[in-house]
Amino acid sequence: MASNPEPATDAIQSYCEAVKRRVETSTGKKHDVYTAKTYISKPGDQIIYMVKVHVGGDNYYHLKLTRSSAGHLYKVQLLSLQTGKRLNDPLQL
């Protein structure tokens, strides 16, 4: 079961930064504004996150990410990207 929405932390922002190039490639847009705002997570073998990212104006993306860890290292992968979102659109895993 997914958690309730929480304010994005520095760690969540760093996960989003790790996939920014792939997001820009997928959307065909460069983003000067790219700020994680809120997120939900679902624990498991790999933690899955759905993150609301502000990309300027009234525009937001929902990024579905997974983070796997091996010791103190981790790898973040972009699982899916939803564009055309707004501030009040709910995050859903």
C-alpha cells in the first residue's frame, strides 16, 4: 500500500535529478525549473516512488521511480512519466 503524500526531501530531489536527462529526452524539452514537490512511496524489494515535479508555470510531471540499493550505493530508474499534470492532480501508484 502506498504512503500518504509527503513534502519532497533532498533525497527525493536527488532521485529526480538522477533521471532528469531521460525526462528531458522523453519530453523533448529542457527544464530550467525542475523541483520535486511531493511524493508517495511503496516499499518492497525495490522502493517505488511517485513524485510530483514542478517544471515551470502551472505545469507538473508525475515521475514513477524505483530505487534499488546494494550496500551504500543505489540506482534510480525512471519507470514512467506523466506530463500535463497540475498542482492539485493526485499522485497514484
